[in-house]
Amino acid sequence: MLVQTTWKSRPLSPEQANRMMSTWGKIEARMAEDPNLERINWYINADASGGSTVVRAADGDAAHQFSLEISLALSEFLELESRVVLELETAMPGILKGMEYING
């Protein structure tokens, strides 16, 4: 299961920014040790206003647990939104079936 998390930065004091980075470091260390999670990509907006990441989780429980963890840990600092996403190869059968409904 792929989960894309996007975030937007909240205004932070220097102390909050330091706490956020410390918290983020703990999340990264936990993720590196968990065989159920693999980061696929990580992008930061060029203006530092936010970014996105995609994580491959072994199953739905691992995906939702990790999303909940980061939301609780980082919501003071960032506006977060996580969604299950599909690779195009996985999505294509559903897209084609949907087009069949549209085209009769």
C-alpha cells in the first residue's frame, strides 16, 4: 500500500523549528528500523512552504498506524494530509473499467 503525505509549514518560532526537527529525526529513526515501511520519495517545495513524501507500507494497518503517528507528532508544526495512492499500473484496470461505464 502506498501512502502519500503532503504537508504545509505552519509559522514557527526558532524553538518550535528545533523541536520539529528533533521530532522528525525520531520519526526517521523509527521508520528506518521498521521493515513494514519504505520511503519511495521525498520532495520539498523550493520555497520551503511544504512538501510531500510517498511511503510503501506492508499492509493497511502499518500504513494507517504510521500516518497516525506522524500526524500526532508533527501536527503542531505542519498541516498534514495523507492519502492512499496507486501506481499507474495498479490504477489502469480501474480507469479502463470506469471509461467503459462512461462510453457505454
